[in-house]
Amino acid sequence: MDNFKAGIYKQQLEYKSFLPSKINRDFNIGDKETVMLLEEASRGLGQIDAYSLLVPDIDLFIQMHIFKEATLSSKIEGTQTTLEDAVKPEEIILPEKHDDWAEVQNYTKAMDFAVKQLKELPVSMRLIKEIHKILLSGVRGAKKYPGEIRRSQNWIGGSNLKDAFFVPPHHDDLPELLSDMEHFWHNKNLKIPLLIKAAIFHYQFETLHPFCDGNGRMGRLIIPLMLVSEGVLSKPVLYISDFFERNKGAYYDCLTVARTSNDIGGWVKFFLSGMIKTANDARETLCKVVEYKAGIDKKILGIGSRAKTANILAGTMFSTPVIGINKAAEILGVSYNTAARLIQLLENENIIRQIDDKERNKYYELNGYLDLFKRQV
């Protein structure tokens, strides 16, 4: 990829903006290390996809993957919600944590919406704008034109345009550059492996910074959509923000070096390394989840006549792992007292545990389930 030229700096009134080169063209991929990383990443994605198709009730577990991705992608941008808080219902979130919690909820809503829309729409600026509108609606950034391409200059780092760390292209240049980026993704004549295409697309998206706010989260959210839309993954079970958050300094450095030194190859290698690590972690997590669910199912069988109802409640908690007695009663279509007795049975079997000290309207979590999705520190 030695023939890559990142772009030029364009003089504006009192500052210079970066005008990136268009990417809808072929890239020469001759580096052996890149080829080896690509092979390993492709193999890893193939394994996780095959495994996900064999996992019973896989859709129950996907929601937790999305919660984890939402939490970590938002954390990169400074949001402090933990995975434990992210899965809690709004009514038990502390007021001082509500704004951060709401941003993570928007991310999960945006991802859920996007996955469903892929059946009707390809990955495109139209879909991206619709997702962005959900991502920023009603939270910090809501006044920064959710779902609309920016019509003013933004910048990264620093207090103003003059001392900014990076100034993306002027908004007048965006329409042509965004069209080029979209055509690049859908150009079947380009002989570029899909994962490398995804890496270049992400680099270009973050360089263009097309929205007034939320560009980092939006750019990371697009990555799994690309993999699903192109059939690399059948289910959205792989999210790379965990790798980016662990290696945040290197993530930003690789993007910066690509722009300043024309080293898109270094960014691609970093991206592929992330795909390899993420695929391995996702496969390991799914294995643990399947083993964990088998243990839960075995315990529930021992409950006796209430096993069927208990199984419905436990199944719900695999996608919503924190639940109150009132909500459990609503899901099961039973009275509060009946739901409370069933929850007591599950608590006695150490399947769930209470997370507060209330006497009524108690809340419970699926015991140990969240731990399977936490990073190993």
C-alpha cells in the first residue's frame, strides 16, 4: 500500500483543514505481514460465524454483546457507565449517572435498529444518517443536528480551530468525499479483501468526521454492520471497541500516522490485529455462555412443576439480565406475589441474586452472567 497519499492541507480563512484523498480506487496489498494477518483474521471470523450458527438461542446472547460494545465504545469518548449499570432499567439508575446511561442505551437502540434495517438497506450514508439520529437523540449532542451531515467546521483536540490537534475537511468538501467513500464500499470491481476495505472505510470515516458530534461511536458501530451486510457474519456477535478501548493510544496514533505519513498500511495491520483478538475473545465468550446456560437449564429442571415458567423468565434475563418483580410478573402474565415466589425459587437455586436491599419492588440479576462479558483485567 505504498502508493497511498493521505491528502493535503487546505488553507481556510484563519486555519488549515485536512483534505483527504479519495479512496474509491485500487490499493496494492503486497506486504507479507498484512497478508498473514488478513488470513488469520478471516479464519477467526469464519470460526466465530460457524460457532454462532450452532449456538442454541444465539439471539438471546447478542443483546449482551451489544450492551458490552455500547459501554466500551462510549467509554472511549469519556462516558463512564459500567456494564452493570448499562443493563439496569432506568428507574434504578442514580440521577448523576443517568446521562451516561442514556448514551449507552441510545447506542444499543441504534445498533438494534441498524441490524434490522440491513434487511432493507445496504450500508450507505442514508442508513448511517438514520442510525446517527437515534444515537444522539435526547442525550448530550442532541442539539448538534442528529442525523444531519455537518454544515460547519469541527475539530479534534485543542480549544479552537487555531490550536486544534486535527481539523477535518471543510464541510463544503464533504458531499463529494462522502459519495466517494460510499462508492468505494460498494465498488465490486475493486479487488480488495473485505476486511481491508472495512479498515480503509473506517479510517476515511473518522478522517472526514462528517457529523458535528458522535463520529467516533458512529464509526465503530458501522464495522459490525459491514461484516453482517456482506455475509462475513450471519449474526452480529463481534465488536471491536473492546480492542480499541484497551489500545486507545495506539488506535488514535495509527489513524494520525496514516494521515501525516501516508501509512495506511500501519492502520490496516492494527485493524486486522484487532479483528483477530476480538474474534478469539468472542468465541471464548460464546463457549462460556453456552456452558453457563446448560448449567442454568439443569438447575431449572430440578425446580419441578414450575420449571417451564422459570425457564421463560431465565430466558428473558439472558437478554435483559436485570429485572424487577413487577416486570417479571408482566412478562409471565402472573400476579406480583406469584412472580415473587418464582423468583424466590430461582434465588434459592443461586440462579439469580438480589442487587438492592429493598423489601418490595426488588431487582435481581442473572447470577454470574455479566461476568462472562467483562474484560479480564
